[in-house]
Amino acid sequence: MKSVLRLATVDPDERSRTVLKSMLVGVDTVWLEAECARYEVFMEVARQTLPDIAVVNLDSNPQRGLQLVGELARSQISCAILVVSSSQEGSLILQAMRNGAREFLNLPLQLEDFVAALDRLRVSLGGVGTEGASRSGTIVTVAGVSGGVGCTALAVNAGAALAIDSENSPVIIDLDLTLGDADVWLDIIPEYTIKDIVESINRLDYGLLKRSLTRHSCGAFLLPRPIELEHAEMIRPDDLRRILSLLKATFSHLIIDVSKSFSRLDMAVMEVSDRVLLVTQLDLSCLRNVIRIMQLLDHYPLIKGKVEIIVNRVGLEDCDISLNKALETIGRSVYWQLPNDYSVMSGARNNGIPLAQFAPRAKLTKAISEMIHRLTAPVDPAGRPVEEPAKKRGGLFGLFAGR
Ligand SMILES: Nc1ncnc2c1ncn2[C@@H]1O[C@H](COP(=O)(O)OP(=O)(O)OP(=O)(O)O)[C@@H](O)[C@H]1O
Ligand SMILES: [Mg+2]
């Protein structure tokens, strides 16, 4: 699991404190370090626990709460301040922000609003190098230019490759809602699917979300497509965006296998993704589709800069077009090439074992692993790779991360 963001909260009202606590249960990236029932003593609590984030509830005494926000902001305790209140009064919000709050959320708290605010704070804390703050999950969508080009093979095996590092917690999401077969690749008979999550979207909590995922022995989780064909239509883009934002807060990587129809749902997923992989092979109809699909994606400002072309099954005899000729045809660069190895790939699939376990030394396994690690490596604002800090063993963070 990812490293943990430590939180301390002050709220004299026990009921709303309990609501906050129950919301935090299951968010693996957040740890409630301290809770406090009095504004007067919170400075001391914060000094002793040095949280990454202080959550201040203003409702019991707005003036005293605002004063505390100011004291915290001026102090040496370099925590981000998140203010919550059931008041929507503009002057209160303005005053909280002027006093130094980074975020203001209205009560009752919505899980995804809360998670999104934590996510923003996590990014800003990460930016100043705060120890313990982590990035939220990276979303990679795998799309294909034609049926059978190898999207599911890539999504499943990229997820499994990431899972080798125990710091990672990748989820493979099967959004080929009618015909998806990621469960076959992982030999999983799912009990719950994405349909169960959507059905309970309004009372969604992390417990339910996690119960709907199945963990494979390789370490990757799977969120399967609905079992019944007709249930595919139940999944709407808004629901999906909510689910992804929640999964992002707890899992390190979301690898999404979309359909080949470039539907509204597929496009919505690509828009919220960090990277979009467009898988092709070196034959004429595939290459023609690369051009057509890139033209389509160019019309989507939230997608066009994220697309990378992956050429799969390089060396396949049927594909008589050379890579150079292909590059000339499509007029774009290729991000990665994956070799053709039918016996290894079909062996892995037929046994329901990902390549990382089935054939760890194969050239194809290594090519997929290198590609996904390179693609998801952290970068600085200028796009240069960032060196990960040396991992800490044990200690406070180790303890919480293993919870
Ligand atoms: N690099 C590769 N080398 C050899 N065979 C491969 C490779 N990648 C995929 N395959 C094979 O190609 C076939 C199709 O792969 P896969 O199911 O992943 O494609 P897809 O794009 O998900 O198809 P669909 O359109 O049905 O969703 C599978 O039999 C798989 O074993
Ligand atoms: Mg597929």
C-alpha cells in the first residue's frame, strides 16, 4: 500500500467526529493520528503529533474555530488545514481561507468530495517534500484500434507487473462491459462486479468498494465487468467517475481495459486518465484505424495529450508492414513495442496466470514490465523522472502502512 497521510481533527461534537472517523475507515492512504474535542488544546495536540493535515470543524464555535485556523497557519507546524462546516455563508468561508485554510468543505461530508480534497492536499504536501505524503493512484486506460489486438493481455499483465513491488496496489478494471474477459486471464470467478458498486453508489463506502474487488495471488486486484450482458447499460459515466475517484485514493494504479466502441463511457474514462495506451498491430486495417482514432481523440482536449501508441506482436509473420513504414503511415511516434510470443502469451492466458508469474524471464514479460514502469514513473512538473526517496523500513509510517 502507499505511504500514509496523517490527520488530526478537532471537533467538540462527538457525533460529527464519529461520522468523520467512519468515513476514514478503509481509506488506506489516510491515518487518523489524533482527535480532539476542544479547540483550546488542539494546538498542543498538533505540536505533539505533527499531522500532515488538520481537519477543523467550525460548527460548535465558528469564531473560536477560525481563531484556531489562524494560529495553526502562523505556527511552525507545517500542516495543511481543511475546514469543515455546515454553514455555507460566504463570509465564513472567506474568513477561513484568509486565516490560512487550504480547503473548505460543507457538512454533511460527501465521501468523494472529502477524498478529492485530501487528494489536492496530498499533491501540495508532496510538492514541498513532506515525508509521508504520497501521490494518489495513476490511471492508465488501455484502448485498442481493432478487436483482438492485445488490450486485455496488456492491461492484465501490466497490472500484474506493477504488483511485484509490494508498495504498489494495482487494480485492473474491466470496462469492456459486455464481452470483457479479464476474469478469464486471471482465473477468477467473481462474486461481485462493477454492477454491485453502481447499485449502491449512493451509500458507497470503502468497505463495500473493497469487497467488490477480488485479489489475485499476484497481488493485483480485479474489478470485473457485470455478469449479465443486459447490466452493462446500468453503468453511467458519472457513476464511473465517482468510483474511479474513490479507487484512486486508495490504490496505487488503476489499469482500465475499455471496449473498442469509443463509447461515451470509454471517453469519460480516458478523460480522467493520466495516460491512454492505444494498442495496434502492424497491419493495414489497424494502422488505418490508428489514424482515424487519433483524429477523433484530437477533438478531446482532456485526452489528446495523454495518448501513447503501443505496437503489439512485433515480429508476427502475418504483419508484413515494417515499423518504419508504419511510422510513416501514421505520422506519430510509437511509445513502445511488444514482441510477438504466442506460446508464452496463450500459455499464460489458458492457465489464468499472468506473465509475471507464468514466464517471468520471457522477453515479452520484461517488455510489458519496463513499459508500465516507465509510463507510470513519477515525473516533476517539467516532465523529468523523479528519483523515489529510499524506502523506510519499520518506524511509524511502516507500522501504519501495514495496517
Ligand atoms: N504480444 C503477444 N504475442 C502473442 N500473442 C499475443 C500477444 N498479445 C496478445 N496476444 C494474443 O492475442 C489474442 C487477443 O488478445 P486480447 O484478448 O488481449 O486482445 P483484446 O484486444 O483484448 O481483444 P478483444 O477485442 O476481444 O477485447 C490472445 O489470444 C492473446 O493471447
Ligand atoms: Mg479484451
